[in-house]
Amino acid sequence: MDFVTPSLLFGAAAAAVPVILHLVMRQQPQHLEFPALRFVQVRENANRRRLKLRHLLLLLLRVAALCLVAAALARPSIKASGLIGDQEAPVAAALVFDTSPRMDYKSDNQTRLEVAQEMGNWLLKQLPEQSLVAVIDSTPGEPVFQVDLGAAQQRVSRLETTAVPQHLWDVIEHAAELLKKGEPERKEIPERKELYIFSDLVKSEWDPQASVRLRQRLAEMIGLGVYVIDIGAKEPQNFALGELRLSAESMTRNRPWSIATELLSTGAAGERPIEVYLKGDGGEDEKRGHEIVVVPAGASQSVEFALGPLDTGTHQGYVRLVGADGLPADDRRWFTVDVKPPWKVLVAASPPLFDRTRYLTEALAPPAFRQSGRAEFDCKSISLRDLPQEPLEEYAVVCLLDPKPLDDDAWNLLSRYAESGGGVGIFLGAAASPEAFKAEPARRLLGGELGAYPRNHPEGDMYLGIANEQHPMMAKFRGLQGSVPWDALPVFKYWPLRELASGTSVLATYRNREPALVERPVGKGHVVVMTTPISFVNSAADERWNDLVTGLDNWPYLVLVNQICSYLAGSTDGQLNYVAGETAVLRLASDARYPTYLLTTPRGDTLRQSADPNQRSIVVTATQWVGNYLVTAGGEQGGLDRGFSVNLPLSASDLVRGDEDGLKQVFGNTEFHVAHNRDEIDRKISTGRVGRELFPLLMVLVALVLGAEHLLANRFYRGDTKG
């Protein structure tokens, strides 16, 4: 137990006053000689003993009242831990500030971070002199103690939000570790340790499941004072844009494209305009779309913009929410798309070329699209025997339709092409044989071994089914399972593929689970093998292997061949849109050879970057700023002009608050205090340092004792009067 004003305990000496008065004022008996009145003498002795007992009881009550008043004025306190605190003793304090993007939410003309800074600077002034203070925010880095309280105040005043915050648990854990072990150059730190956490108490941030290690760390620190300072808005209201969904990040020239997102609402319903802008050739922002979206409170509403074709090159822009609200950081989303010339596809088959290749080439580049310049692929058909004479490096994809046995030189040529980043498609048919693919170069491309004979299902009860809808090649079929009429496109014959090589993925199977479509990475490229023909041959001499082209509803065939060739061409390679903090990898063309590249960040800073000569890519780790990044090299004329975009994660818009019960689950058995304003902070700190004061309880006891004394005195004296 501790006393705030221990000197007032000397007031208990006043308890001697009623004792002295009792001794001084007690009545002396008078001696009267009545020898014959023995009965009167006996009565007198009984009354004397009763009066002495009553006076002693009243004396004890009055002494107790004075002692309790003196003790109450001394303001005693008690701590549950049993440690006696001293209000003015130095402390080792760690101030943890959540500086995630949510802290820019503005309410009552102040952001949450500004409220935290104001509260933090006030708190620093309340700390005892010679205290050791560390100011720690969500920015990655090792926490340290500030030089003095003045340096700590400057550190608090300079806090800024970061797009790449550490998880709050990690920040608190680092702060607790600093308080426990100190710094190597500091031999001693104050015995009393206090941890202050400035947070908006968003429910998703205070997840009990993620704080197991933190609970263990805090439980090891006996006597640690933990204070959670609530600086969040009680009823936040905000509109935000959801993640962007581009129809494609890389596309061919003149292809229409679309971009979609959601309008998210927190705490308020409303009608908000959303606009799409693209950066023009002169650097100006051009509006390309405008929609008014109505969203209920606490819900979301989707919106999509169908945009026209784009010219060749890298295009950047943003989607913005018109109008001001509480959190501007989530009112804009940035994007980058890469537009290329039509991908060149080389289709090699045995004669007659037109009959064997036209279904594939027309599915990739319909005649009407070729004439209007909207085709995504530029197809060329050649005979298999002419394959070694063709400059494969000029093509994005090489397709072999029902290839006959090739010599090792041809297989080695295709293998080197794939290793350098090209895409190879092999579609087996009647001309294939196990012997033709036994050579090592052929087996490397095939990804497995062919069975001795093709499987026959003349009843038409065998058909394709997607086995891995998460693979980029199967993106168009994702979510359509059960609605794709594969059973209307029967497969009558196919080659069994066994002993798949390591790294080979099965993308589609037949109804009996045997592989129908497999993919294998080879070097920097990819090889896709289909165990049944992909193109129909209109000849009586040819066997009927499947009805993929001539089925009742062949739209799945059109989607499938376009997905295969788009994937092999690299349309799914080279991500262009990232979340803040992710490492951006920008793929370069094989002929792009520059010693250095200039990276321009959204803040306008220019950084010099070098490319990996082996991977033909630029790796950028400095993605902590939100917006559009530019990568240039070789000057304005004929040089490189690429880019990518960085956005905040969707969690940055989550403002739904938790409650104190959730905090109890987070901290477990560790005692903590929650404060919402300066008065509560001051009261909680006082309680934490010197314990809980007993003044109110003692004053209640004083009142009870005085009341008992008053009642007994009136009763005793009234009885004496009657006697």
C-alpha cells in the first residue's frame, strides 16, 4: 500500500483527544454514609459498570473516526501486483503509433494521426523527468529510445502515414522487446515500464488469432503498464473504391478492354460519381468514362467501364471517386495496361496445310477481324519439314498440329526456342507414335511418355473437363464449371500420357481423369501438350478423333484455343499492377539491351535501376508509394517506355471498429487500460503507477462510524436521563 500524502497520517494523533477528554471529564464518585441502605449501594455499583462500558464503546468509535479521516486524507492506494508505485519516479515508456493509411481518416477537422500526435505530445509532458522514451510507428525498422523528451516530441510531430505498414502486432512486440532488454549501449533503464498504444481500434487490426505470440511476450513482463489510447472516430463514415479488375493487363492493339471495381460504403448510404482517366500523349489526363453509382450503407455496388481499343504501347491511368470524404487515400485507384502488336503464331502441320490448319488459325484470327485490324494473332502456316528453316525467334508461339516424327535437330531447335522464352503448343493426333517421342529432346518438351496405343471411345462418352481452374490459362473458364457444354464436344480417341515429368501441371482431363491438357515450364518459356487433335480435318481418309470443332456448340473450343495461345504468347506473364510493398518485376523484350534504366516514382523522384541480364527483367523493390511508376531508357526516340502501378490493399479502407471485449481476448491475462481522452489517460496512469486509491472507501467508513457513534450516544444518554 502507498500514500499520496503520507504526512497527513500524523493527523491520527488527534485520536488522543477523546481519550484525554474521557480521562479528564470522568466523574468522581461521592462517598455518602448510609449504612442502612445496602440496596442503594448495590444499585450504584451496577450503574457504574454499565456507564463505564458505554463510555468505552463511544470512545473507541470516536478514536476510529478520527483515525479513518486521517488515513483518508493521506490518500492510500493499493496495486494488484503488490508493487508500490511512485508517481514521480522515472519510467521507461514506449509510445506505439499506428501509422497505417487509415490514420488519414478525418473527423472533426482532424485526421486520426493528428489526434494521436496531439495526445502523444501532451502525454510526453506528463511523464516524470529523466524518463526514457521510445516513439515507434508502423514503418519497418528497429525501435530505439530517443535522446531525451524533447527529441521524442519532435519524433511524434514528424510522424506520417505509410502505405507499407508493419502489422500492429509486430510493432507492439518490438516495443515490448525494447522495454524488456533495452539497447546494447544502455546498461540500465528505469525499473518501471509503460507501453502506450495509439490506435483507432479497427476490428480487423485487433485480431485475437494473430496475437498469440504477443500475449506470450507481454505475459513475461511482470508489472508492465499497458495503456491503449483510443483515437478512432466513434461512427466513421466513408466511401471507397475496391480493387480494380482489368480484362487484361497485356493485350493486342485495337482490342476493346474493360475495367471494373466496386464502390464500398462504411456507415453511410449515398450516390457518388466515379470516373476513369487515361494519360494522354501530351501528359494530360483524359476522361474516358463516367458513371453515377448508388450504394446502401455498409454495402458495395459494382461498376464496369467498357473502353475502346488502345494504340501500341504502355498506357497508365486511374479511377477516381468524385467528391471529398473522410479518407481521401482510398478514393483513387491506379492502373497500367500494356498494348502490343498482334502476336505472331507459327502453325506447322503436314500437308494439306489449309485443311489441317484453317480451323485453328481462323479461331485465333477470324477473317473479319484480320480485315478490320482487330485480330489478336497474326498466324502463318508452314509444313513441318520447313520448320528448321524458319526464324522462330520472330514468333511468340509455335504450334505443332499432329506432328510426325521429327529428327533431334528439330526437337533441339524447339527446345532452345522455349528456353529463350517462346511458347510451344503440341497437339497430338494419328501421326504420333511412342517411338517418335522417346528421344531426350522430345521427351523434355512432351513432359511425359506416350502409351503404346491411343485410347478408343467410339461411343462418344468421353469429353474434356477443367482440372485446374486457378491456372492462368483457364481464367476464362473460372466460375463457369457446370455451365460449359463439354459433353456436346465428345472425344473419341486420345493418347494416354504417363509418368509426367516434375513440374508438369495437368490443366484438363477426360471424364476418366486421364490427362487431356498439360503444361510444363521449359527455361523461360512454356510448353502445352494436348493428347487429342485441336483442329478438324475434312478428309475421308482421316480418322475421327473428336468433335471439338464440329460439335453442337463449339464456343468452348474457341475460348480454349485462344486461351492456350494467349498464355503461350506471354499475355499472363509480366504483372503490371501491384499492391504497395510488393516487389515489381518488369519483363523486357529480348532485344531490349540497355545498361541502366530510370525509374520515376509517383512522388517525382528518379532512381537509377539495372536489369538482370539473365532474366531480362527489371526488379523494383521501392514500391512504398501509391500511384503510377515509369521506366525509361534509350532516349525519347526509339527507347524504352514502360511502367507499372501500385495501389493500397483493400484492408486500408476497413474502418469498422471493435470493442473492449475484443481487446480482452487480444491481451489475455495481461492487465491493460483503455483511455479515450486526457482525463481518462491521467486517471489510468495514476491508477497504474500508484494503484487504486482507497479514499472513497475510507470516507464511507468514516460516515458509518460517525453515524454509529451518534446513534449510540443519543441512546445511552437518553437512557441515563430516564434512569
